[in-house]
Amino acid sequence: MKKGFASDNNSGVHPAILKAIENANAGHVVGYGDDPYTQKAIGMFKDKFGEETEIFFVFNGTGANVLGLSTITQSFNSIICAETAHIQEDECGAPEKFTGCKLLPVEPVNGKLTPELIQHHLKGFDFEHHSQPKVISISQVTEMGTVYQPTEIIALADLAHKNNMFLHMDGARIANAAVALDMDFREFTKDCGVDVLSFGGTKNGMMMGEAVVFFNPKLTKLTKYIRKQSMQLYSKMRFVGAQFQAYFENDLWKQNAAHANKMARLLESEVAKIPQIKLTQAVEANGVFAIVPPEIIEPLRERFFFYLWNDAKNEVRWMTSFDTTEEDIYGFTDLIKQLLE
């Protein structure tokens, strides 16, 4: 399949990650996480987020979100999120099925929630006829390719904590956000009041495996049981741990994300030169959103696959990856120009 711009999930696995898996594939180690690879990886997470942090590895992003949210909610709670959020749009109702909670979607501004936008959902506290708001969930990077600034995260965390709620962050593209912000992970998560973080690696060069990061260890007394019941406990966990070791060593995560973000900016600059295309979002990470003349969408998708974001508006989403090249960008934009002639 020719490289396209559909999703950073469509990219391959970084060679250093594959090598780490191969190196871990020797002999026997204890399963379910009691192995040196997993323990070293957990130590690397603690180095980045603090010794008191608790980390639980899972298979995928949906599993990470479900485990994190299940740990901090009861079935009578509700979870406030953007209507574009992955937990709302792309997880087949898994968060609602496994937590039992209502999702309360909010129309975001440029992909982001603000205290003002969610204020109307902060009601019914201690009233048994009303689901009890318990979590504000945000995505970093957002589904619109935008990045929350630390001050925006602090405002949401303060609002959540003022109402005895938690702030959850879906960090499927957290590496791209860290590069965009030029910050360490901790600076815009734990230090800003985030309580639970879904830490992604698959979209940035890993094969599989994500992490759920809890910044308050008191929250995790039951998490290991919830992980097992939700089928996210990997028996051969060393192959997740080995990947995260390689991911963090020599800042591979940063190299991959920086390249993906750079390619998105290049794509932005090239399509901005084409008057028939209108960019709809600021390009802050590795996603480009644009309104495209409808007659070129299908011919373009046949050569470089991508997804329609909003059919009614002919708005498309183009994602770049760690393995996107300048040649991919120029080949894509040259074809756009040819189709518009």
C-alpha cells in the first residue's frame, strides 16, 4: 500500500522498536509484567513523572482510556468530553459499556474544551436522580490537531478538583504535543493537575502497547483487577516493556514526533499555496485539516489514502507520521495541483 495521509496508525514500526522486540525474544522470563524489561520501562516512566506514579501497560488506546476511566468512576457517574473526542466517536461505546457512565459530549472550540463550555454539565451533584459528574476528559493532541497550552489544562484541572472531579487526558499523540510545546511530559500533565493519563506510543513508531499513568497512587487499589477483567493484561508483557525502553532511550519518541510535526508543517505550507484549498485548523502537531474541492477527493484518495472528516463541508484530515518523507509531501501536493488543472 502506497504511503498516504490517513492516520499515523497506518505507518510501520520504527526499526529500533523492532530490534528491541527481537532482543527481548530470548529465553524465558516471568509473565504478566514481573520481568526485567517491564520493570525497567516502569522505572523510566517514574523517572519522567515521579517515583509515586503508578503505571499499567495495556494493549491499545481504547484499552488505556477504558482502564483509566473505569478506575476513577462508578456506574452512576458521568464523563464530560468533547463531542469529537476519541472516547465519544471512535471507541464503539467501550467507555460507556465498561464504566457504565454517561458520556456528556460538548461542542469544542478548535477541538478544545474550556471551563465555560462545560459549565452547564456541572449540575445535579448529590441529587440521586442525576448522573454524578466525575471526570473531565481531554485529548492532547486534540482530534482537530490542536494542542492545549498548560494554562488551559490548569484551568480545567482546577475546575474539576473544585467540584471533586478528576481530569483525564487521552494522550494518544502526547509525544507530538510535547514536541509542539517544547516541554517534558510532566510539565503539561502532572504539573498542570492531570490525574490520569493515557500515554500513547503506537501512533509514534511503536508496534502495540500503551500505558495508563496515575499520578495519585491511592487511586489504583483496584486497577490491577479492572485491567484483568477488561482483558488488557498482557501475559508476555516484556514485549511492551522492551518497546517503551527503546522508545525512551536516546529520545526516540522525540525524534519521531518532531519529524511527524515537521512534515505536517511542510504539508501545510505547500497546500497553503493552492488557492482552491482552505485550511480549517491551525497546524500545531501532525494533523492538517482542509476543505478541498469535492471533484478531486476520490482521485486523490486513490493514490494517497486519507479520511474525509466532514462530508458536508468536504473537509479532510491529513496525518503525517514518523516515516513520512518530503518526497511524499511533494508527490501529494503535485498531484493536487494536477487534478485542479
